[in-house]
Amino acid sequence: MFLGGTTMKKYLPAALLLVVFEAVAVTLWLTKDNLFYLLNFSYIGLALSAGVFLYTQNYRHARRIVQLLVGQYVLIYLGPICNENMLD
């Protein structure tokens, strides 16, 4: 049953990972007054926590999904769209 304590424990790493990334995102957004930090860390945190969640579900392509999500974020969004210099 889903409401049992032992079943919920396997989802704790994914939830903690998301909470940590969201805390960093909100802190940097408020201190630096730049919305980019909120979007950046929220997206990466969601991608990583989704991967950990899928891994706990024994989904065999969980690692590939995370690599695809983070890779396309870096190569498409940060590169051509935001014009971030990734060579330095």
C-alpha cells in the first residue's frame, strides 16, 4: 500500500533532492534579483529528482531521460537561446 512508511521511504531521496535545488533556486533568485537562477535550478532539480524517482520505480531508461533533459537544456537553451559562453 502506498500509505505505508516503508513505501514512502524510497521516494525520500527524490523529494530531498528537489527541496535542495528549490531552496538554492529561491535563495539565489531573491538575493541576486535574477529570475534566471529560479528557472535554472528549478529545471535541473526537477529533471534530477524525476530521474531518481524513475530509478526507484526500476525504470530502465531513467538515467538516459535525465541525460536527455539536462543535455538539451545545456546545449539548446543555455547555448543558442541565452548566448551563454560555455567554452571558458
